Amino acid sequence: MNAEVTRRPLITAGTALGIGMGGFVDGIVLHQLLQVHNMLSAKYPTRGIPPEQLVVNLEINMFWDGLFHVFTWVMTAVGLALLWHAVRQRNVPLSTQTFVASMFLGWGLFNLVEGIIDHHVLHIHHVTDTDNHLLWDLAFLASGVVMIVGGWVAIAGDRSDASPMERH
């Protein structure tokens, strides 16, 4: 009995890994290195406040940034488990293009969903803590859309591995 050839498990794994890895880039680059975009910085600002309040606000933001990193770690672990499952299935063609495109799809989904919910619906933080944060927030959403569309197009256009490879 031959199973139908499907790229879905590889796409699902790549998408989950993209969500996790995109979240890590967000957390490491924006939250930690640039020190903007902290999880609750619109509610507990870290600029222009008295030093004693700054310490409290930084602790609150650091805790919620930690929970955010737990989420990204879990998504990465789920993605790795899904990838392990996908590569062990003989009916799943292994394609670097499909896998990398799926990761960009996941990263784009992360940016779009996180940006819409946290920046525009809940207003708990913005990309930057500046007066022109809307421009930065919209650019963040646009980056998500570009990655989703690019990933989707690259997945759809991948014909390099039309059949599964022999695995031993």
C-alpha cells in the first residue's frame, strides 16, 4: 500500500519552526539588543519615568518577555518534533526550497498575528517607543505580509522534489 505523496508535514514543520525562530529574532534583536518592543512597554513604559518606577517596569517587562521566549522555545521544539516526524515518512519529499519557504511563511505569520494583536488590538506594545510608532508598527506588519506571500509563492513554485527520495 503506497501512501500519497505529500509535502504537508514538511510545510507544517517549517511553519512551526518559522514561528519559533521568528519569535526568537524578535525577542533577541528587538527586546534584548535594541531594548524596544518589550511585551508590555506601552502599559509599563521604560522611558521618561522616575528611576524607582523604571526598575519596577523593567522587571514587569522582563517577566513577560520571558514568557514570550517560553512560547518561542515551545514553538521551536514543536517544529523540530514535526520535522523529525516529516523526514521519517517515506511519502514526504524533502525539499530545501519548500522547507525554507515554510519557515519564512511561519515567520511572516508570527509578525502579522503578533503585530495585529499586540500592537493594534491590545495596544500592549509597539515596535518602538516613539511618537511615530505607527509607521514602525505598519512596517512590521508589512514585513509579515511580504514573508507570507514570498513563502507561499516559493512553496507553490517548488517542483524540485516531485517525488520522495529513497531513505534508508
